[in-house]
Amino acid sequence: MAITLKSPADLEGMRVAGKLAAEVLAMLKEYVKPGVTTEELDRRAYEHIVKVQKAIPANVGYHGFPKTLCTSVNHVICHGIPNEGKVLKDGDIVNLDVTVIKDGWHGDTSRMYIAGAPSVLAKRLVDTTFEAMMRGIQAVRPGATLGDIGHAIQQHAEAAGFSVVREYCGHGIGKVYHDEPQVLHYGKPGIGVELKKGMTFTIEPMINAGKPHTRQLPDGWTVVTKDHSLSAQWEHTIAVTDDGFEILTPWPDA
């Protein structure tokens, strides 16, 4: 397994791409409300990336994916396809996932939004999933392992009574969109690849309110919870530094 270590110049390129991706998600915040279609959110994201940022939306055409955003609502775990027919309702939770390419570098991030007023369970799931991602990020440092990251996430999610999706994971990223290593969101401390300065990868736990089992819809992309329970996800692109981590996709409004 060849893992590319990034130079300081490489990381500067990734910071630029990561910042642009984060800006897209911040821009969309005011538009996520009851009555909006996922298609409208996608259109706004596309226009912002292409016209304002002069960048490339990485998802468009990626293995045939048709849109700029993945829009995953309620029981959709990941890879939801934006469309005119999907109108957000009061209390819906939605993950918006975007990747921007700038000067060949990828910036990949996602976050949860709530349309209107959420249920108590939905709010707790969204908050716990964010906390789990941050626990995973805080485990990143040279000499730690990928198992340390997964363990930190799994422990926090399961302590809250939730489950961790197994089939989908974080990934190495740079000039290549999905690269080595695979970053599982569950695991045991001290197991797996040892982290080294210059590694870059995403941490993007998918946490379900019910059981962890998944099902892919006939469109070949959309993944839902098998038991129809709610699912949440947050994602940052991370670099391993001299003594810890750097978040390459910091949200400007967070």
C-alpha cells in the first residue's frame, strides 16, 4: 500500500482547495430550510464553484455521478443524488458533501444541516456524530495508528447508543480523489497503518440511530439504512503534522 506523503508546497495547494470546499458549505447554510429542493442546493453549489471560485466540482461525472453535491436526507447514509423531487421538510436532517478541485488538488468536506426544528433524536444524532468525528481527528498524530482513529469514533458513537457504518470509510486524498489509506471509523487502538507527517486523508464517520446495516438503492449510488433509521455524517480533510493534525477544510462560519 503506497501512501503519498505531502510536501509543504503540496499542503499549501491542499489548503487552498480545502478552504474553497468549506466555503461552499458555509454559503449553502442559509438556503437549507423547509421547501428547498436538493436540486436547488446543488445548482447553487455548482455555480459558486465554477463562477465564483473558478474551480472544478470533483463529483460531476466521477464514475458517472451526475451532480456537484451528495445530498443525503434523513435515512440516507451517503451518496444521495440531488433532484427536483426531493423537497426538504420541517425537521429533516441532511448531509451536504462537496469536493472541489483547484490546481489539481482536492478539498473534501461535508456537514449536517437541519431544516426547521429537528426531533430530539435527530439533534442528538447530529451532535454525537460531529463529536465522534472530532474525537477521531484529535487522535491524529505521528506514531498513532488508523485503529486509534476508528476506536475513538466507535467508542463515542456506541456509548451514545448509536452504530457505526462499516461499508464506507474515509480515504487518502491529494491529487487523487480517493487514495490510500482507507480510514475505517471503527477499530482497535494500536492496530493498522502508522501515521506519518505529510499524510492527508478524510475522516468522515457515518453514524446510524439504529443498526449499522446498509442498502444501496437501484440508482447505483444512494445508500440508506436498512432499518430506515436516521443517519448522520460529518467530514474533514486532515493532514498529519509534526506533532498532531491540521484540518485542511475549516468551515469559515464554525
